[in-house]
Amino acid sequence: MTDVTMIVNGQVRGASVPPETTLLQLLRDNFNLTGAKLGCDVGDCGACTVIVDGQAVNSCLMLAGQAEGRQILTIEGLASRERLHPIQTAFENSGALQCGFCGPGVLLSAKALLDENLNPSTQEIRDALSGNLCRCTGYTKMIEAVQDAARLLREESRTQLTHARTEATAP
Amino acid sequence: MNEHSRVLERDELEIAETLRSPDVDLRLPAVLPREPYPIEPLTPDARQQTRAVGQRATRSDARLHGLGQTKYIDDLSFPGMLYARIKRAGIASARIKRIDTSAAEAMPGVMAVLTGKEIPTNSFGPTFQDQPVLADPIVRHAGDGVAAVAAVTEQIANEALAKIVVEYEPLPAVLDPVAAMREDSPKVHAPNSNIYATKVVRKGDIEKGFAESDRIFEARFSTQMIEHVSLEPHAAIADWDANGRLTIWATIGRITLARADMARTLKLPMSRIRIIGTIVGGNFGGKNEISQEPALALLSKKTGRPVKGVFTRGEEFTATTTRHPIIMDYKTGVSNKGRILARQIRLVLDGGAYCSWSATTLGKACILSPGPYKIDNVVAEAFVVYTNKTMTGAMRGFGAPQVCFAYESQMDDIAKALGIDPLEIRLLNAFDEGSSSPTGQVLHSVVVKESLRKAADRFGWEPRS
Amino acid sequence: MKAFGYVSAKDLEHAITLLGEHGARAKILAGGTDLLVELKHAVHNPEVIVDVSRLHELKTIAVADDGLHIGALVTHSDIMNSPVIRDMFPALVAAAHSIGAMQTRNLGTLGGNLVTCVPSMDSGPALIALDASVTVANAEGRRRMPLAELFVGPRKTSLKPGDLLVDIVIPKENLGKPAAFEKFGLRKGQALALVNVGASFWVGDNSVFVAPRIALGAVAPTVIRAPKAEAFLDGCKISAEVMAEAGRIAAMEAKPISDFRASADYRRDLVAVLVKRALANAQARATAKEKELVA
């Protein structure tokens, strides 16, 4: 058995699992985080996408042991108790998901993109989402949603900057 | 009383010690789902448009999808649940001489094994009940299931499949639907002919129509087999209660039909069967009938535990229904101005190993095959034929996309040959309000020409001849 | 997947010890993008997985006295983001970018891609066109060999049990050599190459090809050079016609098969076009670099 400890959505989580357990199985079966989905199990469809140490990866292609000591972000970690993440808001407003199965993977790929680049071009968005397959939507609204989310996040960071400046200059 | 035997008084404990911290891992946000419409729903007056049309509306499931909280079947699990896997034949046409499941049954962790012999009524299907739950004794395509296991882990279930020994006697296979129409072809469902359904649509006088035509165009068009590839694979969970009632969680889009099929295959009154249609991760027609559910139900009965079965992506391609490949022969007679006077069509649908929704597909394809055009003389003959290949069934369009490819391609060919603009030739022939379809249905709310013109305008279509 | 033992190497020395110990019973895990798929399809049934993915020593990109060293565990994303490689070898960036999708590029390693050794590998052609060599370590020590000697056949390398690919070296004399990579697949993302091409050359006095190299992928059991096309270019005045002719010659040197993705004839056509494009791209980079230096 492999003992693994990692930080999932900000919480320290641990488990003792057979070595051949993938990160996807660990998240779904041991941690009950069923947002990441099994679509193909070979890294083609992206439904299993999670963010490990800031990078979007196919969790079906990682062994649980490889996640030891790392920071994992799953779809369950995007929203807080008070509010949705702007990416979730944007996708909801754009109607960008239909059956929803590919959703968690797509949203996390979008997050990975927007964490690096708050002004992505359409081509950059397509590139970032090219590892996430969707059979329902045709992707068009997803691209709009990511652009929308980028705008929301830019506004947020401007607001925060303004507040910071205001605080800094406050007597 | 000494130190060691002193009982800690409750008052002495810090308040925090009496409470465990709440499970913050369960990050269910407190944000409430919003109302789907910005206005109150109204019952509209007859023939009046409801005010909801044209409004932006949020999907009611969007919130949970975005949160990753939507529970699909594979996200459900129950205490004691077992995992099922099905052994696939891997051979297109064969007779099973012998199945030896003893090695699999002896494996620790394997709780039950099932073969076709144990199925009370080993046949089902939405139109003809020609498909076995598990093949016994004839295998008709490589994706046919021949045995099923239920084990405590998927890993053990997979191993168990490898340990099941099946001896096959290979039989002749037919893989081409046109060849399968011949009398001397191997019969997939012997002794019946491989042609298992036909449809003919006739209108007017086809010979007269061709005689009056200035030009006649003949061509063969064919389309390929396509798989739905819904992101969510086929999955189901079966469980029995103490009173002998079966519950199936399934992604099936027609659960009443599924109940009837389950009742038939299990020889169980429908009143004992409850099917819960769960939220589905894409159907597109491929999840409209039962497949593994009777096997899961019997495994559950044998083991006394809930049994979950999830298809692998590979099984999605080999063991679920696909879109019919169709071989389409079109003979079209036109005037020099491009007006279609007669159209004769022969469709051969590759019907795969089992009927599934083929009869419906056949009907649709046949009726729609002349296209949305005013044609006075039509003969459309369609056949769906068994082959020893993957089952073909319902997939969005139900036969319409294939024939559309054929009649629109031929329209372009005719336009090019006659030197007519492809848009003009369509406007010349398309349905009008009150036109009658090839089957004699009088059509209303016909906007074909308006749509074409509008689209041409938006595309910036330049006339070409 | 079937059960296997798992051990994570702490450092390079530990990795070599583990690999020496387990020999042929072990499989090396780096990015996992090929290995895990093979394990799930039961192509291999190793007793032990030696996880080398944490060896930081193998994740560096640095210019040393003998050339540019790219650690075997550098991921395709790392290559795309490396300032050194973006400046010196945009061809390698293009090759890395053409592999899979964002998620697989974040996991997949350069070493892994080379060692998996499929004929259509995207990392091979540009590196072959840049005369790359590889360093292999085992219990006996380290050895260097030309990259071409690593490739033996489809999914077959010259590595032995106990060997670990450590880095990839582009020789000093090729630093800054104009190079290009072209790929044609049936999709723009997550696509296997029907044909891929790497090309490089220096622009000599009087605008001639100097030290031209052309490497072809997916048209033979391994990545191959196109020596006749190279010989034709050598010393020739640079022009579009010459590039097109080199493409035609290279197409004849290719040995493609017909499969469900494409016919051999189509692949040969692709070779001619992609070689021409790669040469043109390399020239464009040479010109741009000149302008940069002059400016």
C-alpha cells in the first residue's frame, strides 16, 4: 500500500491506497470528490482534469503516489461558501454547459489559463480547452464564457487594486 | 479516589473540546440556485406566444454543473456495492461451444458470475426482441457479451474476465450490407433473411417522370458508422429490496420501455420493477434502451448486494449502438432548367447484429430521402440488413443526416452539370406552403425558401453559374 | 491496472540504484502519459514502477560549455515557457506545442517522448535536425550517444534495463542555428502526426545552404534523415524553387506505410510540402535573427 498525503482544496488529506491507484480514483473513491469524471481513462477526453501545483493535468494519468505533498485543486474547491468563482458565474450566465459531464474539467482548464493570462485571445482559449472534449455544446459558448470570466476577473483585480491604493493613501 | 480513576467532569472541558469541527471538506456553498426565468411563468392564451419566448433563461441545472455537484450514475455508490464487468466475444460470428467460469468463480473477491443460460428470457429489443442479454449460444458481433462477473473491486472483476474460458466455433460472417441481402449470404439470425425490415414510398408515376426528364443523374452515396461518444459512458446500478422488488438506476432515456424490457427478460411483473432515470451525461440516442441492466439485476440477485456496471470507452465503441451506415443510390430526372421531375432511391442500411431502433431509422430515412423538394414522381425503397457488426440504432437524426448528405450532394452535382447556381436550383425545387411530402402529407409553416434566402444574405452568397 | 510495486526515487543516485536492482522487472515512470496508457491496456505488466518524476536534477535547461542541456524530465510545457529555448530554438517550442493538449503537455516529458519512440514522435525530428545527442546513466556510469542511435524501431530503443535517459544535448556549434518544425495531423489538437519534419541550416556567404539537415518522422520505423535532399541543398543558393526540389527529393527518401489514417502516397505528398515549409520557416528565422543582431 502507498501512503499519500496531499493538500486538496486547501485541506490536508491522506489515504492508504494500492500503488496502482490513479489520482482520479483517489479523489473520487477515497476523498468523495466526484467532480472529476472518468470519461476515457487514457488522457484523451479531459473529463478528469484537476489542477496540481498550478498546472492542469489529467488525473487519470497520474498515480496517487505522484501527488504526494502536492497542492490539488478540484472543481469542488472553486466556489467558497459565500460565492461562486467568476468562471462558474460566467459559465452559468452563458449557458455554456448542457449535460455538464465535461464541465468540471473545462472549468479547471479555463482556470489554469486565466491564472496565467487574464486577457486570452480566442486562439489561446481554444488551445487551453483543446484537451477537453465536449459532445453537447460545440464549444462556442464555452469560449464566450471564458472571455466573460476573464473580464470579470480583470474587473475584480482592478477593484482590489483600487481598494489597496485607497487604503494605502488613507490617513 | 486517585488521579488515574478520576473521571473528567464535563464542566472542566473547554467548550471547543466537546464539539468536533464541522466537515469543511464538504464545500457545499451556501449560494442558492437562482430562479430559471426573470419573469413569472404564465399560461399563454391559445395561439398566443408566451412572454417567456425570447427571454434569456438560465438552465436549472447550470448551478450544480458548475459546482461539480451534479451526481451522475458513476458518482453514486452504496454500502457493499459490487462492480460488474462483461466479457465481450471479440469474434464477429460464432457458436459458443463451452464456457468455463470455474476459475473466475474461485477467485477471492469474485462474488458471482453469470452466463446467457441463466437469463430467464434472453431476448429484448425496442422493435424486435432479437438481442440477447448475454449471447447463448450464438455470437453475432464482436461486442456481444458472453458472460458477466460481479466482484468487490473493478480490478478483480477485470482479472476474472480474463479467467473465463470460452470455446468458440467460428461461423461465417457477413460484413457488407449489400452482400448480406443476397440469398446465399451467411445468415446473421438464421434461418431468417438478413433483410429484416423494408419500407417503400411511392408517389406519382416514376417511369413517366423519367421519360419527361431532359437529363438523368445517377450516383451512389454512402456514409460511415458513427458512435455517439457521449462523455459519460453507459452505466447502471441494480439492487433488490427484501420484498423482491428491483431498483435500477440507469441513464436510459425511455424508462417505461426499460421497465417493460426488464419485466420481460427477468420474468418479473412490472410492478416489481422501479427504474430511476438519473441525470445523464449525454445520450444522443445511444441510451434509449436497456443493455447490461438485466445482467446487473441478476448479479445483484445472486450476490444480495447492489451491483454497478460502467462501460469502458472501448465498450462504448464495440458494444453500444451506433449510427447506421447507409448506401444510397439516387437516380434523379430533371428538366434543363433544373426542376426535379422524378427521383428513384434505393437505401441499404447497415443494420448491425441486432435491430435496436433500426426500424424507426429506416422509416425516417425512407420518408425523408427525396429531400425537402417538390417532386411529383418518387419511388424510395429502403432495406435494413443484418451484418455481423456493431449494433446500429438511434442517433440524433435517426436516418435524416445520411440521406441529407446524399440529396444535397446530388443537388450540387446537378447544379454544376447544368450550369445553375446551387442556391437557385434549390429555390426552384424547395417546398412551399401547402406542398405535399412524398408520403402525401400536406405541409404547413413551410419556411424553407425564406431560410435559404436569409442564410444566403448573411453568408454574403454570390450567385455562381 | 493490475497490481504493481511502486517506489519513488529521491535523487538520481537513488534512481540508478533502484533501476540496477530491479532491472527488467521495472518500468520507469516520468510523466506517465504513455506508460499509464500502456499499463491500462495491459501492454506491460511490470512488477515495479520506479517513479523518477521528482528528480529535480533532470528538470533543468542550461547552456554549458558543450552546448544546451535539456533535462530528460523537462515537460513539453516547460519547453514552451523556457526563455532560453524560445530565443534559441523556436522549432523545439513548436514541436512541444504540437503534442497532445495542455494537460498532457504539463505532464509529458521530453525524455519520455523520445524513449517511447513511436515513429510519429513530435520531439524527434527537430532534435535530429539539430544533431542532438543524449546522455544515458546506469550503475556503470554515464555515456553519450547521438540521438539517432537511441531509436531502434517502433517502441524500441537501444536502452537496456538499468539505463536511465538523463539529458538531451544540442551541441555548442548549433546554438542559434535556424531550425523549423512542421507537422500535419488530422486535427489541430491532440493529433498524431501523419508526417512531421525537422529542418535546419545556416545561411552561408552569398546566401547558400550551409550544413543543411532534414529529418522526417512518421514515414519510417524511426525518425530518419533525408541525406539525398541534404546533399542537394548543401552549397546551393537559397531559393523557393530549391526548397521545393529538396522537398521532392526527401519525399522519395521517405518510406511511409498506408494505414487507416492516410495512404503512403498522401504521406509522400505531405513530406514534399512540409519539407519546403520547414526550410522556408528556418530561412525566415535566419533573416529575423540577422535583423535583430544588426539592430
